[in-house]
Amino acid sequence: MVRGTAMPPHSSGMLPPMEVSLDALKRARRLAGFDWNDAELEAIRPAVARALDLLARLESLPLANVEPTTQYRVL
């Protein structure tokens, strides 16, 4: 049996912050299979940077004292 993990044992489970450069967006574009040109990538770069900032802010929320969501089912 082989065991492994993609994250180091000391990791928080989140990926490191992504660089929002044109080259990084080109790599992501290729991996996702999109056929966007440089002008289109430059146009979405501010939105990608804002989205990544929001994700980083979500990761930093203090959730230790928050109770889990209660789900109710009607049968």
C-alpha cells in the first residue's frame, strides 16, 4: 500500500498565494484549455487578483468558536 499527501504535514491545507502575472495566467489558461489572448488575460487580471485576495481573507477568519451549520430536513 502506498500512502502520500499533496500537502506537507505542517501545511494548513491551503495552497500558497498565486502570483497574478501574465505568465501565470497564461499557464493557467493552457491548463484549463482556454484560448484567450494576452489582451483578454490582462483584462481579467484585476478580477483574478481581487478573487484571490478574498480567498486569502476567508482563510484568515477565526472559525474556532463558530458552531457548524444545522441542517433541517422535512420528511
